[in-house]
Amino acid sequence: MGHPSERHTDLLVVGGGLGGVAAARTAARLGLRVVLAEETDWLGGQLTAQSVPSDEHPWIESGHTSPGYHELRTRIRDYYRRNYPLRPAAVELPTLNPGLGNVSRLCHEPRVGVAVIDEMLAGYRSADRISVLYEHVPVAATTDGDRITAVTLENRRTGTRTTVTAPFVVDATELGDLLDLAGVEHVVGAESQAETGEPYASPVADPTDQQAITWCFPLEYRPGEEHVVDRPASYDHWKTHVDPFWPGPQLSWEKIDIHTMKGRTNRIFEGDLDGVHLPDLWHFRRIRARSQFDPALVDTDITLVNWPNIDYWESPLVGADIDQAARQTALRRCRELSLSYLHWMQTEAPRPDGGHGYPGLRLRPDLTGTDDGLAKSAYIRESRRIKARFTVLEQHVAVVDRPDGAGAVVFPDSVGIGHYNIDLHPSTAGVNYVNLECYPFQIPLGALVPVRVRNLLPANKNIGTTHITNGCYRLHPVEWSIGEAVGALAAYCVTAHSEPHAVADSPERTADVQRLLADTLGIPTAWPDEIRRMRPSQAARGATPVLAKPRQRSVPAVTRTI
């Protein structure tokens, strides 16, 4: 271990995902000096280091989104226009989608997201408003009563430790690590139905009920070539083991259909590779469509494998019984599942022509910045969550729980907006998918304020949601908006010599923060009424003229299947 050093700053942000980046950038824009610590050497979290192309909502191109998130998306498109050999027709598209993937109107390579985020922070870093500590993880937190007085960060490469003091601390880690280190009251796993009143909550509280994680990876396909990876040690387990809630072994094309909760057979390819919106795995999260690029330089598609059969649900990553060794075992098994699925696809997967295997499937480690071609980090869907002054419940946002056309609950302390379905993947407690349609919703300030600790703010999947509503507040644009709200709240508290609890207790101070967000930063805190009351399935049927072929996310209510 290296010699410790000390730093002081206005705001410490631990975790460089989208929420952490947005919090740091917003606070710096409002005059604070920020230390931003990130466990990998890439900023961007689920968009970059976890290699998950954007999961977004039908209104993402309508102007009803954060200007900062809109800037991120615009810069990604412009980066391609400046640096990639696009066909002339693609260059001229205002809504350029380099991958033409079905999951989002903007599917792109992870490293492009990294480059763009670096661009967005460059001026603040040059002015010493933001100092980024790469490959740093929190290892200790010092507290004094209801305040965090210092956080110790360790450099993962050198072992050197740095202790940072700041009047306000943001936990933007992927698993809510500061909540544990600082003794901040928090929730792990599923609350009980008796506790939350949520119709789809667990019958009894279960801290082991946490969403599956996934280790994603990009692939290209080169027919006639051999790119088979080594057979992982646990390959036979994934090939033969069948979980009670799954239709077969994970090394197969079989998955659960969230519409019917019955087994369904996928295909990796459906028709022409250059097709658009085909219902196969290849087009689902495609991040480079060769049809968009100069064929003299780009001759293959690239897709991002974040598919149901590589969800890892054997063991949770956090909880009272999960020590560091158990977490590392789970992460190793998750990686082996992904590599096993790739090996199976290359060697044994049934093809429509009666043959087996696609040996031309090739990893692209240059796109992930890793040696093996897998993402730098596992894709995390669920974290420790603060016990907050206010907790968002299923009843506040889910269509099935709200009178038709009522919209989501309007929060008078809203500090941002978002949308996604309540989307719970199979869990480590053996619970199958839960997928409920939601109305466009707001982010209440009360969900960002811990019940006790006065100077910690959450900016990732650790806000005041439940196991159920985490499923709709965990996606890219919502995490970004949470980060912006937290950055603005911290800046307001520093300037006004206040604290988050005092803001939450005062309608006047809450209104000050809302004006800071809306008037100074241009961030919307409410949906237009005609959209707020609209189900995304209505938008998909063309009920609003501002959308261009939005993605349909409507699914019927499903039962909680154990």
C-alpha cells in the first residue's frame, strides 16, 4: 500500500457512471470544484464500461429531455460524422443511428461514448473545476454523527490511498458502496408487499431478491473465418443446468417471452444482415450497421450481446452474507457464462440450415478496451438503495395501478423527469421477469435525501425507490437526470449555506432549486400534460405528432412468477 495523501474539495463524487458524470458536470458548471473518482479507466458506467447501448423512451427525440443528455446524444452523432467513414446519406440524417439497433434510436460503440464524455468534461478539467481519479475505489468512510467527514479512495493499480474531505459527498457507485461504508441506512433486495403496498412486491421481504447482472460483449460476424474462444471451465454446467423458471439450459436459443411468460425460441439472424428492425438477436442491440458506412472500409456489422441467456442470477453481489470473496466468485461466474454462451454459439448452436455453430463470430476487444473482449465491468441493474425521505412506489407510476389516463403522480418537489417500464430481469432469488407499463414520471427531491445522513446524496441506482420501481428509474437518461439534480442541489446547498434536509423541509428552498434547474440549466422538471397522461403504447400508435416511429414498450401486466 502506498503512502496516503489528503485532498479537500467542494464536492466529492464517487462513481463515474452517467449519474456521477452529470452530477460533477452540473456542480462544476454552477461554480463548485469537484473530485470525481471512477473504478475503471473509462467514464460513462453502463453506457461505456458496461457496454450497454442506450435504453431510452419514446419521447427521447421530442425535446422533452434534459439538455445535458440531449447534448451527449448530439455529440455522439457528431463524433461519428467527424471521424467515421459514413455514407453521405447517413451523414445528413439528423437522427443518425450508427448501429440501427432496435433497442434505441442511438446505438453506438462504447468507446465513442467515452470520447464524448471526455469532450464534455474537458473544459472543466482544464479549469481545475473537475479532477478525475481513474481506477479509484472507496475503501473507508469517516463519519461524525449524521455527517460523512472523509472518504478514503484506493488506487486499484498502485494501492495508493487518498483521503478526500468535502462538505457534500455523492454516492454514484454502481452498487451503493458508500452507503455500506458510511453506515447510511439502506435497503437491499426486495421489500415486502405489507411494507410498500405494491401489488407486485414480494410477499415477504427478501434481501437476496436482486436483479441478474450481465457481462456484455461486442461481436462481429465473419463467415468462413474461425474465431472460436476457449471452452470455459463451467461450460458443461451452463449447457445442462435448467433453472425452474427458465424454459431450458441457458446455452440455447430458448428464452422467456415477457408478454406471455412462456418459453420462446430466438434466432441470432433473421433474413438479410443489412435489414432494419428485424426481430432477431443480431439487430436487437446492433451498434454498427455496415449499411451506414463506406463499404471500402467497413464490411461487417457489430452487435452488442446483452441478451437474456447471459443474465447471471446464481448469486447476488451485495448483502449481509456477501463478502468480497463471494462477490468475486459471482463476477467470475458471470464472465464464464458470457464466454460459455459465445463458445456455444460458435460451436454448437443450431442453425436454420440444419448445421451447428457460427465460428465466424468474433470478439472485438478494441471496442471495450479489454484483453478478452468482454466489457470492463458487469452490467449492474440493482444496487443498495437509501432509505429516503420519500420512496417512489409502483402505485405512483405503473399504468396498471393508476386510473386509465390519470398519468403518474405529480410530485410538487420534482427535480427531473424520466420514463421506462418497470423492467425486472430474473433475480437471484429465483423470481422471473416483472414488466409493467409506466406513465412518464418525475424524480422527486425527497427520493434523493437520506432519512438521517445530512451530506450524502445518491446519483445512481441507489435513490429512494423500491425493488420494483428501481426497474424504471435505473436506465440511462433517468440516471443522467438524477445526477444533474444532485449536482444542482449540492451547488445550491454550498452557495446558500444550507443542506439537502433543509431544502426538502422548505417549499421555498425546494422552489429555489427547481428554478435553478429549470431557469438556469434549462432542465425540465415536469412533462407536458398531454404526454404525462399518455401510455407509451399510445405513443407507439402515433397518438402524438412529435414522435417519429417510437419504439413500442407496452406489455400486459404479468404475475410475479417464482
